[in-house]
Amino acid sequence: MNGVWFLDLWQAKCNQDPATVFPDWNPREDRIGILSPHDDDALLGAGYAILAGREMGVAVCVMVVCNGCAGYSTAEQKFSIVEIRRRETLEAYSRLGLAPEDIHRFDVPDFSAAARIPWELPGNEEGIIADLIAELRRRRVTRFFIPNGYREHLDHEAVYDLGRYASSQTGDAILVDYAEPFAVRSVHVYSVWGDFPPALAEGAPPELRANKAVVVPQGWEEKVRDGIRAFRSQGAIIENLAKAREGRGCSEGFLELYQDLDPRPNLDYGPYVSAVNRILRGQVLKI
Ligand SMILES: [Zn+2]
């Protein structure tokens, strides 16, 4: 891919190898899945990831949680906005090369994602976590992008939680009748507009909360902006977000940021055993 750079910001490393962002990248096995709280979020926050996946010839899917029912800017659209946005979504992502079958919709009402997460809802209705686990398995997603869960939006925070917990369950031998278990290989948090949460990794520079970046040529940014313009019903909101994209400009093009996430960090007993042994030794010597 000409003019595309993958960066590890904390290690000040930059090259044209996707493995810099996606550990052990294998284009014959990898598939990219992007969990999007609302229809435009994947485009706004992970548009370059979509284009990079397409360019590398791997399958890319976008899974949209909310149906956009709150997104009407005129009262007349109140009862037609969901259908309008469904059409806009297909058009927007088709401008980035995705087909209708690459888009999965959970059709949850806006501002309601948090209450719809559990497997079983009151009244025996099924929530979205089982559907998401099945979808990730069926599509055999290996590189999973989830939205920033840090002070962006009620639905974004909920979908972040949904994504990080679903991502660690897809490979487990649970809900096996929903689809064959299949493990996600890496999880990447993308930002729609808010700053990332402070990085927990030791030695992480406080001013660089995201640890990975991709830099793309101007043509890719124009493609994303073309996709954004397809959301005509969201004009007033998207205008400001599109303006904010100017801040992505860098010397070699435009950048998109990601924060790696280990959704299930193992507990390392080593340091605790050493500490406990040290304390015990001191205590035993005193007796
Ligand atoms: Zn959103």
C-alpha cells in the first residue's frame, strides 16, 4: 500500500508492515470487524481501518448497534429517520467499498444500548451480547475495533463495555449453539471525537494515550469525507465533526489513532509470590 504507514507511538516505530498495529498479521486469515454505536461512528473513528482492510484484500464488516431513531433534526423526520439512516448507512459505507452484507444492524433504539446488553432481558427477551458473539464467530472476526468508552456518549460507553466483554467470550466454549467458538486475536479502541482514557501501561507517555496510529494519503481522507457526506440527515452534527478532521493532518497525510486493549489480562502471581515470601521471611525471622 503506497503512502500508508503503520506506527507504534510508544516505541517510536514506523513502517509499512500492518503487523506494527495488528500483531502477527496474516492477510490470509485476518478479518476486520468494527463495532459502531451509531451508524456513522465506524466511519468517523475507524474509516482508515476500513480502507486499509479493503486495500489489503481482507473481509471488513461494520456492526451498528443503535438504529438512529433520535437523530432527527426536523420534527417531520421523527417517524422516517430510522429508514432514512438505514439507506444513508449503506450508501456511506459503499463509498468505502463495503457491500450491504458487510453491514450488520442490531436495531437498538438510541440512548438505550446499555439496557439492551444482557443475554436475557426482563420478559425473556434476548439482549445483544449473544447476537454479537454469534456475529463475531460467524464472520470469523480476528481484528476487532470497539469505540472509545471514555466520556463520549451514553451509547458509546455501553458499546465499549459490550465489545470488550464479547471479544473475550467469542473463543470460549459457551453459547456453542449460536455459532462455533472462534477467538478474536486483537482488540483496538478507536475514538469518534473524545480523548482516549489515560493509558494504564507502565512508562506510557501521558500525552500519548493512544499507542498505535495509521497514516494515510490525502485521497483516503477524501474518501472518508465523501462517505460522511452520505449521512445527509445528520448534516448539522457531522459538519463540526468533519471540521475537526483537519486536526488529523500530518507531514505524510492524515492520521487515525487506536489504543490497544487487552480485554482479559491474566493475573501474574509472580510478583505477589515474591512479595509474600519476602514478608513471610521477615515475619518468620522475628518469631
Ligand atoms: Zn455515536
